[in-house]
Amino acid sequence: MIHTGKVNGWESVTLSSSEVEATLLPAKGGDIYSLVDKVTGVDVLMKSPTGLLEPMTRLEDEPVEFLQNYEGGWQTLFPSAGDECVYRGRTIPFHGEVALRSWQWEPIEGAVRMQVQCETVPFELTRVVSVDTNELRVADSIRNVSDEGCDFVLGHHFVFGAPFLHPEGTLDVDATTVVTADDYWEDTARICAGQTGEWPIAPGRDGNTIDLRRVESPAVGSHDDLFVTDLRQGTASVSNPELGLTVYLDWDLEVFKWIAIWQAFGGAKTGSLAGTYALGVEPWTSRTCLTQAAATGTALRLDGGDRFETSIAVRFERH
């Protein structure tokens, strides 16, 4: 079932099955604004402290465009992820450009098809979003509309939040390697920067080790980001034992070889993220921005006229 509406002035498109309800904001980067488990009534996606601002409204004191109206939820990072960069003379903003653009959309046979044209690179991204019983699926098709080969990085900025995110919860990833951030985002970081080790353990700045599977309380007051790689399966899950609910992300292991983990356990102090309680579990094709990925051979590449397809699914399981 599909119906349209408004969320704080933004056109919304809602898809629902017997167990899942997802609300999309096509004009706001194609964001998936909410993802509700209808059995418990809980939206598993994070909502930012500032919330969703109305169209044409921005936080003037926030220098990063991605964060000027960041409501939480789930964004697409394309054709780059991470830091702002320059590729072939064009500046690609932090976390890419498509999350900052308006997407076209249309209903198709119980699903929603959305499309956006990049301005910094010659790519067209077409997406089909569908729901089926306890699962939401996002199927992406990327086409190089030029005659020349071009590189790209693709990521999913999927962020869990309260009330689903709970300090008794667990993050489960079948992986072997942890790579911590090169630098500290804020002085509330609890994980040592510039380290490579074995999942799920990371060195803490206080000399202790940290089990990254644990979902901490916002009272911990920490703010970290890191990467997980050498994945054995294209699956990650987060559980909430009080709700008896586990949420799984499933993706193509040959495409998304990195997971960016964002741990905002109450320790964000600056800008629009101050006080955030969130856990980002984000499949990326590369852990670096497009410029670095192209230079190191870790970017994906499409020749002129070629097409690339992949998908990611989110499913709810109860116990």
C-alpha cells in the first residue's frame, strides 16, 4: 500500500506491508525518514536533536551542508562518502551530492521508483523501494550517461536511534578487522585513533579495551566513528532485548566491503548533532572519499553508457 502526505512541509510517500511502514522524502535527497516495525509501533531510525526543518530552512551556523537540515533517518551517499573532495575539477560535498538534491518519483506496481541526476559526475541513479511482510528493499541502478569512464563511491547512511536503540542492545557483524578513525572527531572520543585491530575489540583512550558490540547508554557521553572490514557476510544486526526485536541489514558483500560505524552515545557537543544518541551502521563501497578511492583503486568504475546494479534490504525479526 502506498499513500502520500506531508512531513513538516516536505512531500512524503509511505509504503506499508503487514509488518513494515517506511516513509520517504523524495524532495529531500530521497531520504527514508522513518522505518516502523508495525508490530511494536517503534520507528528504528534516529531522529536528530534539531528534527526535520521545513523546506528552504537551514541551520545558518552549521558549515556542513549535509548537516544543515539533517533529520536523522537513512540517506544515500553518492558519488562519494566522507569528506568533501575534488574529483576531475569538481567539488563533491561531504557525503556526496544526491542527499542534497530533489529526486523525482512515481509509484510502480506496489513500489516506489525514484531517480536523481548528479551534477558533479555523469551518473543517473534510479532506485526502487519496496516492502514485503517484514522487509524493506532498496534496489539501485546507476548509469553512466556519458561516453567516458567515471569512478564512484556508494554508501548507505543508516542510523539507528531511540527508542529502538537501547543500552542492553547488541551490534552483531561477522567481520575480522576494525580500523579506527584517523583523527578524533571531538574530545569526547573514547576509542584510540589511527589503530587497526581485530573485531570486535578496540583500544580505549583510558587504557582499557572496548567491546564494540555493546550499545552504550547516552550517559557514557562519547562520540566516535570507525570502520569494520574483512567481512565474512554481507549482514549486520542490532537487537533490542526489551522489545524482543532484531533489525538486520543485508547487502551484496562483493559491493559493500566496509561498514562505517558511527557511535554517538550522548557525547556530541557541537553543531546540529549536540546530544545525539545514535548508532550508524553504514555499508560503504570504500572507506574514503571519491578522490582518495580513485587514487588507491578502491573506487567502483563505470565505462560510458554502462550500468551498475545492487540492492540492500532491512528486515525485522522478533524473538
